[in-house]
Amino acid sequence: MNLLKNISIIFLLSSFLFSFIISCDSTDPKPPEKPPGYQEDIPWPSLADSPWPIYRGNQFNNGRSKFRGPSGSWLKSIDSIMTFSSISVDETGNYYFLGAGTNTSGLYSFSYSGEFRWCYNLSQLKYQGNTSPIQLNGGEIIFSYFSNPKSKVVKIDTLGRSIWELETDMLGEGSLSIDKNGNIYSIKQLYPYNLIEITSNGDIVYESIGPVFSPNCSFLVFSPSGDQIYGSNINEELVAFDITSKSIIWEIGKVSSIISPTIDSDGNIYCFMTNQDSTFLTKLNSGGEIKWKKILDSSHSINLFNYFDLTIDKLGRVITQNYKLVDDIYEASLIAFNYNGGIDWELDGIVLGSSVSIDVDNNFFFTSRSANLEHIFFSINQSGNVRWSQSYGNTLPKIDNPIAIGINGSCLINTTRSNDIQLFK
């Protein structure tokens, strides 16, 4: 009897140990831990689920795409169209931008292979005062353009057919901003530079009494919650504005009024701050408290027009242009600051010709200008090593729009006010 009892106990203990070993089996992999500062993708329900539905891809101005970037093969040049805006891309890879061709001006649409689809005709379109197209979650497209002496905000469908037009005082160029409910925000360019809010049906539902943001602020960016928008004001201060209470939460300065801030998925804000001596890359929390500042130009002799919108990669690193004084000569580089403000890598000899765009694999894409005016399309990996580079012309100095990453590894490079559109894959 005791023997049978002992056998039962041994059996139960063996079963328990076997179950425990199975439960700890290393073949059941755990998801890898995400490093501090890892950037989550934050859905924005009013925007299309596409690689690049708005200026720099999303409402946080971080330059990230959901799709894989090109491998560096030049496909074709789209000639005889002068572009007047940056590019948006829909979920099927079609490109949209404002421009003027030989006989037609308006909002153009091309396929991801560079084939002309249609043009929404705007006979009075000028090179100034236009915004990048925005694609809504239903596929419709909203943009504004200057129609002297007013601006017109236009909504069309994906086949280029008009839905509505709204005439208003002249609005800023750059990009309209959109909240989670589909309401549009922009800044009037005539004093007192009022902030306006427009519904997706084309109705103005709010206009500030006096300025909230500077008319030079090209893109108002959102907090991850969608409750606040950020931009610079006419005193060159960074402003946090609550879109529900329609009130200013805080102001801090002095910041660049021509370069919009960038937001990470934790709600931290990155911008260029200046004083009489230096230019700083600055990180603030959502309450406006400065977390760290890094000097980019200690003599303050580099014009802020030589800087571009900041980029934040999946690992929470901020990518920016940098200038350092070596033997009384300024040397340019591309530099990556990590989430805590340390330098992860620096790539010397890079003079940016555009802001940096990032694909789903955390590869970086940008254009650069060489000393002999050669324009080069670069891709580097997340460690700062060059993957490939391609020349795309030798012309007068120019500033490229943000590189719009599409589907099937395609992207377009366009230059505002120049007949220069390049398709890569």
C-alpha cells in the first residue's frame, strides 16, 4: 500500500515538473523589449491609412512613412511641370501635388509608376500661397491655393471632381493641419493673423480674435492625444494651444518661426531655439518644460534657412543638420541625437537639400547639395552608414520638398517652383 502511495506521489511530482518545464520552453518566444524612447505609430482617424497622406506623412511632422523606401534606381523624370507644393500619396500609391504644366495648372495626380492620371484645373494658380494636399479617411483631398486677393480651400474626390470650395482671406503656404475629427486649421496671412478652424464640410466654425500663431508658421503640429496644437507666434515663442477650450496653454521662446516643431509618441516636443549667441536643438515635455538643449551652431552665424524640419526615427532619435567650426571653416554634418540627448552617430560632409524621410525599416532618405552644385539622393541605414546615393542633376541651387515615400518602394522628389520631378524606386 505504501509502495503504491509513493508511486502516486512520484507521478504527481513528475507531472508537475514536466508541466513547469513545458511552460518555460524557450521555443515560445517573448516579444523583444522596446528600447527607451521607442516610437509607436499613432493612428489619426481623419487621415487616410496611406504612406504619406499629408505634409511629411503625419500630424506630428516626424517624417516617417508606413512603407518601405526605394532601393535607389532612377525610373524617370516628369518634365514640363513646375511644382507649387509638396507631395501627398494615397493608399494605392497615387501622387498628388499642385503645379503648372505647359497648358494646364492645378492639382495633379500621377500613378506610382509616374503615369499621368488627371489634373484638377485651377486657371488662376500661382506659385505662392499654396498648401500640400491632405487626404481624408474617405479618400477625399483638401488643399488651399492663392486666388488673388483671396485664398480658396478646395475639397475634391480621388477622381479629381469638385465637392466644395470655400473662399477666405489669404492663408499661409506649407500645409493645412487636421484634427482627429477632420477639422482643418490654418493661419490667415493678413493682420491680425487669425487662426481659423474649418469643418470637413467647408464651414468656418472658429476664428481667433487676434494672433495665436505667426503667419510664418508653415505647419501646425498636434500632440499625440489630438488636444493641442503647437507652433510659433509673432514674438518667436513656441505656443501650445488647446483646440477644445480655444486657449493658449503655455508659451516659451525664443524659437525658429520658419521651422515647425516635431512631436514624438510620448508627447515631447523638439524645436530649434536661439539666443543672441547660439542655435540649440531643444527637447520639451508636453507641459513646456525643457528636458535638454544641444548646441548646433555656437557662433549663431548659420542662417536658420540652412536647417530643415526635424525627423524622429523608430528608436526615438532626432535627426538634424549640424554645423561645426573647424579651423575657421564651417563643416556640415548629419547628426542623430538619442532620446536622452546623447549623440548616436554623425555623418560628416552632408549639406541637406531637403528634410529627412524615414521608411518602415528605419532607413533614412534625403537629398544633398555638393560643392559643384550636384544634387544627390541619399539613403543611409539606422546606424548612419550610407546605403546608396544617386545623382539627379547639376543645376542652380534649389531646395527640395520632403521626399514622399509611396508604395512598392517608389518615391517622388520634387522641387518647389522648378520643372524638376524625379521618380525613384
